[in-house]
Amino acid sequence: MKNLVKSIAIVALTVGSMSVANAQKIAHISLDSLITMMPESKTAQEVAQKYLKDLETQVATMETELQTKYNDYMQNSASYSELVRGTKEKELQDLNKRIEDFKGQAQQDYQRKYGELSRPIYDKAKKGIEAVAKENGYKYVLDTSTGNVLYTETADDILALVKKKLDTMPAAVIPGASGSTPKTTPNKTTPKLGGK
């Protein structure tokens, strides 16, 4: 009987220790929050805003040209021959179409530029997460900002650890940025091009 109890105890300890050995350490982080905290995000936002402003300036110039030609047409259309009137109307329609096409292409170009500026920031954040996960023995790190986590038991939030790690890493290089990286966080919204 003593041997049976001893054998059961040994089996229980073995199974228990195997369960502990197989336990996976899981952590979570809000990647969006981390990205927002990174000073490079402010720099990228500033470069993106300058790029957007340049595009909006071009749109405004084109719209001013359209408005000037439209005003001229309205003031002088009574004196135009049928051929000149038709030509001026076609010119106004073509210019309006070019403006609309430019706005669509500019919005796509801005989105591409914003992605290009964001890539080094995401790469740095990912390296920081990987480093913290390895240093602390985490097998999985879940991104809670995407909403893809359907169920998870209590896990460690490593945002503070990764932020501390990122502070020791060199700044991400932002294409088109000059000077030092600021310490404030940007507004994460992606603006649309303005226009009439």
C-alpha cells in the first residue's frame, strides 16, 4: 500500500512538473499605444503633414486657376462666338476633371508616403517587443489594439518594459525628416485632402 501511494505521488509530481515545463508564458501589448508613445511618430507625423500641405497647395493653385477661368468665362461668354464658347466650356470641364483626378492620385500618394514614414517606427517597435519577449521568457505576445484576441487568461502587459527598451535604442530613421526627434505624441488620424 505504501508503494502504491508512493508511486501515485511520483506520477503526480512528474505530471505536475511536466505541466509547469510545458506552460507557455504569454504577454500582451497595445501596439497602437506603443507607436503613439514613440517620439519618432511625432517626426513622421510632421513630415507627413508637410507633404500633405504641399499637395493641398497644388490643389488650391489648380482650383484658383479654374475659378479665374470660370469668372472670365461668365463675364465674357455673351461676347464669345459659338466656337470660342464651346472651346472655353471644354477647357473648364477638362481642368475640373484634372483637379479631381489629381485629388484622387494625391490621396493615394499621401497614403503611400504615410506608410513609408511609418514603416521604420513599426520595425523599431517590433524589435523592441522581440527583445523584451526574449529577455523575459515570453513565448507569445498578443497585440490587444487590433481586437484579434478572442480569449486570453491573465497575461503580463509589457508596454512599460518595451517603452523602456525603446528609449535605449537609436531613433528610427524617418525618410525626409531633419533634425532631432521630438518627445511628444502625434494625432494618429490620417487627414484627407481638402478641396471644393
